[in-house]
Amino acid sequence: LKTFKIQRANLAQDPPSVLVQDLPPVRSIALGQGSILVGTKNGEILEISKSGPISLLVQGHMEGEVWGLATHPRQYLCATVSDDRTCRVWDLATQRTKALRVMPKPGRAIAFSPDGRA
């Protein structure tokens, strides 16, 4: 078991990035391809590699916490749901939203199918 301090001083600086706050409350965790993705109370998605560098991938949900987080089984994508009533698919290579759907209520969990089609 390894612990990581999510704080500004531990972020990879290529490209430069800034957290909303040091030690943000973690709301969701997903295992990626050789890394761990973390969703925070501040709407951030961070990637922690096995060797330790922490990268801020996305600051994107407009309000609320990232409660649901899932990695795609084959592509460098993740899906999130949040208190802002959106479901988003993120292209992690470009750090941009690939798809967005507004939901009638906030989401708490999300998953890709094993084949990645849904």
C-alpha cells in the first residue's frame, strides 16, 4: 500500500498546472492503464503513475464533486459523473471533453462495458 499527498508541490510541471487546493477531498478512484485516476471534490481529475508523479489532467466539471469515474478498457479515455448533473467522456491525451450528456439528477457512479462500446 502506498499513499500519495495530492498537493501543488507534488504535481508534474509539464505542463504547468494548479490545484484548487492542497490535499483535496477524494471522491472517486479508478485504475487506469498503468496508473490511478482520482476525482476530487473540486471537479479535478488527476493521474498518479506507478512511479509517483501526479498530473492534473482535467479541471472540468462546472460545479460539484466528481463522484463517478471510470477508465475505458482500451483507449486513453475516462468517463465522469458529477453533482453538476453531467456525464462526460474525456479524451485524456488532449484533456478535452469528447462527449457530454446532461442528466435529470446528479450521478454517483459510472462504468464502461468490458468491450468499451457502452
